[in-house]
Amino acid sequence: MNHLFLHCRPGFEKECAAEITQRAGERGQYGYIKTKDGSAFVLFVTQDQDGALALIKHLPFQELVFTRQWFAAAPIVTHLPPEDRVSPLLAVAETFPATRELVVETPDSNEGKELSALGRKFTGPFSRALRQAGQLQAEAPWFLHLLFLSGQRAYIGISPSGNRAPWPMGIPRLRQPKGAPSRATLKLEEAWHHFIPAQEWDFRLANGMHAVDLGAAPGGWTWQLVRRGMFVDAVDNGPMAKELMDSGLVTHQRVDGFLYRPEKPVHWLVCDIADKPARVASLISHWALEGYCREAVFNLKLPMKQRYGEVIKLAERMTDQFAQAGLDVELAFKQLYHDREEVTGHLRVY
């Protein structure tokens, strides 16, 4: 397979394309891009006939910033007959190894959302046909992706179970919690789902930990910390939600987030300050270098132009700073579903 299908946020196709082109080239895989603005996906067609399959096996998905989900695909299937879409798609699926589960998707665009009803209606019949053909096996190491571009056009392909997003289209279905003071709370919840394995939540997001929230008001991110039973210094000159202050776990520090420093090191730093990305990245680096925190989640608000280049530049700058200081860290970035013109960073100090 030489077609690599990548889901991304609408409007960030160029960033997704630039990233996969660079990362594939580093692994000796070259090709060309097919996409259009606002489509919410990128297709990378490799020169090597099995190039997409090689990339999806060996390029770590977690390292990709602007790709939400991916799969190696056969060439697009066209002219699907409305009276029998199953047969031609099954014929393609039977050329793949056995898969454990069918994932039916559409691009995350207005056009794609109009196809969601078709996807739901088609899932049952196609799953039954796959099962009868022996293509669905519970222990198989692959997932089968079917993505409709229209009622007559679809991509079908596979992704490896250990190197993909756990959600269809890379979109976690999180509900706005009752009592949370803003929808920004979902950014931090999604970040934890993405960066921290579920089996590690109990000791990395533990009750009784101490945390700092820079740019806290009105408290969307603080709410998530309190929900985990943490003690929080909420740093912001703006007002905090009364319910959070009544919890007994929050201390409101009315100071500039760039100037605040904790009296003692804390377990967690979270930061959603709207400022230049270079300034925020420098702030996070300073906290880590000074030993003020063990882990951090932070957002970088991206410029209108050179968004991918800005992320790479700041990631390299932070990495160099930590290396020069001899600090052992884990640093990663992702444009999450609940992000907008930004990316979320995660830092862990060992």
C-alpha cells in the first residue's frame, strides 16, 4: 500500500502535509501530497509501493503533532453502486490481513459530517460481510478503516493496533462536565487522555498532589485538577468560579502568571496563557530547569503563518536547553481535537 490517509483539523492541512513529508523523508520514504484547504485530511502517496505500510508500522504515531488519526490505504474506490456498496469494498478488504475491528469514518469537515448517517447505516451490513469472509478476528493486530468521501467514493485501509489513535478519526468523545466553569476544561482532560496512559492515571494524577494553574480564570483547567483531588494555586488576576473556591482545595493567587513562582516544587504545572508561543515555551522551560514541577501541560497559541515551523523551532529550542542542563525529560506536542489555533505540549521531568 502506498496511500497514507491522515486526518487533521480543518484548516491545518498544510501543516499536516509538511510534517508527514518531513518525517517520511527522514525514513527514506518520498512521495507527493494530495489535499485541499478545509478538507480535514491529507493523502500522502509514496513512491515505494509499500511505503505507506512501512511508515504506519515504524513511524511512531505519538510523534506526529498535526495528525489526528491515520491508516495505510488502497487507492480510492469509486463508482460504488448505491444498491450494493458491500461487494466492491469487501473485495478490497480481502486483500488486507485480518483485522480485529471495523472503524467507519468521514473527514471532520462540513461535507464529511453530512455522510455520518451513511456510515452508521453501513457499519452493520459491512461488519457482517467481513465476519462471514473471515476478515474480522478478535486477536488480529490491525484495525480496518473505511472512510466515505461521498456515497460513491471511499478509502479503505488498515492501521496497527499499537500505533494509532484509540478513537475513530482521532476524536475523543468527551462530555462537558456539569459544574465546570468553561469548555476549556476539555482541553486538559483530552491532554491527559493523549499523553498519559490510562493505567498510570492513579499515580501520576493522584489525590493530594499539589498543582499550579497559570492563567487559571475562570477555572476550567483548575476544575480538572480539583476533580482529581489536587491542591491548586490558581494564578490569575481575573475572578475564579465560586464553586472552585468553596472546594477548599484552591488558593487564588492574583499575580501575573509569568512572574509567579511556587514556594515549594509541585507535582503539576498547567498553563493556558494566551501569549506569544515563544514566551510561553520559555516560561515552561524555566519551571522545569529550576525544578519547580515534575510534569506540565501547556498550550502554545500559534501564529497565522509558519505554524508548523514555529512548533518545530520551539520544540528544538526547549530540547536543546534541557540537554545543555543535563536534564532528562520527555517532551511532546499534539494538536488536540479541543484545540483551535494552538497545540498542546506535555513535559515530564525524570
